[in-house]
Amino acid sequence: MVEIIVLYRYNIKEILIINLEEKIMNIVVGGIIEKDGKYLLIQEAKKMCYGKWNFPAGRLEFKESLKQGAIREIKEETGCDVELNGVCYIANRILEDDLRIMVFFNAKLVNENIKYDKNEILDVKWIGSTNFWRSKLMKYLKQFLIILIISFIGEILKEILPLPIPASIYGMVILFVCLLTKVIKLEDVRETGKFLIEIMPVMFIPAGVGLMSSWNVLRPLILPVGIITVVTVFTVMAVSGRISQAIIRAGQKNEESAGTIDE
């Protein structure tokens, strides 16, 4: 085990040299702090990982050793002072634009004075494995409840308004408007929304069974229904494509305008 750590440390030194000269790699350092069977975790406020719980960590700065960087990051993100007791975890992640090397140390708490920047960190807590999964479950239940309430409002509008619009369309429009106006943040429904999209094929099973049981009724109408379905699908594809292109072009123009102003 010691030889492996020494070898990794040697490789990390080489990687640091490449990082400083060619700027193609990032080194992330952090610490794993344990007390009474619980671990000190931070809840991220950054847009790309909003709401997620992680060990305190961050990028290594110029002319900084691995230990110095880990101690600094832990202090910045939790307010706690620690002593490092050796490497406990090394890994690499290949992202779109860089290779990220992650080095975590076993950290011993010296001074517990939890203090953090609320613009970068939402919360800092001691969390055990049971509490972690419980909080994860509550997060999914909260997100599912938000989607369920919006769906219920859609059902109410379908009953009240004399329009031939399905309740699901009302629900999608309400959710879209809420996300657009920031009444509901994307992070409040992201994970559950992804899960529902992944299991969407399962939701078509009842409809398929209904078609099979009503085949005798639908057989005389199969041609007009087929034509309507094909025309509708291609119309939706064309309209969706046009709208997506318009949104992308508008975003590119805004970025170009912002770049021109900055210059």
C-alpha cells in the first residue's frame, strides 16, 4: 500500500508539471473528516452541482502543495482547521475539456468552527450513512410532490375550463412558466424529472394494452388515425425544431453582444 501511494505521488508530481506548463489537467484536493461515525459534508451552491452533498474539496492553486491545498479548501468551505494523516483516495475523471485528478486525505479535526460562504455553500453538516440516504429520499419525495401538485392543478383546470386540452398539457405549461419565472428552480425537480423521463416507456404499456383490447373498434378507423398520427408527429417535430433553432440563435446573439460589450 505504501509503494502504491508513493507511486501515485510521483505521478501526481509529473501531472502537476504538465498542468503548469501545458494547462491540460486540473488537480482537485480535499479531505475526509470523520467524527463519531459521521462525516463532515458540504452542500454545493454552484450551478453545475447545486444541492449535491460532497466532501470539502477544490482546485489546487499555483505553487501550492497537495497538503496545503487540501487544508486551505477545508478551511474555506467549512471554517474548520484540520491535520492531514495521509492519502486515502486517488482517482481521475475525464471531462469534456480536461482531465481531473482528485486526491483526498484522511483529515483529523483540530478546531471545529463551522463557517462558510453562503454564495458558494448551502450548508455544512455532520452526516452518517443512514442520515445521508434519508435526506436523499426526502429530496426525491419533495421533487415528486412538486410535480404531483402541478399535475393536480392541471386536472382541475381541465375540469373547469371548457377547452379540449388534456390535463397533462396544462401541467407542462404551468411547470414551464414556473421554471421560466424562477418560481420553481430547475434543481427542485431535476433528478425526479430525469427519472420520470427514463421510465417513460413503461408508461405507454397501459395505452398499448388499451389499444389491443379495443382493436375491433379501431380497425375501421386505422387508416385515418394512422394519417393523423403521422401528420401530427412530423408537425410537432418541425415546430419543435424551429423553436429550438430560434432559441439557440437568440442565445448565440446574446453571447456575441455580451462579448462585444466586454471588449
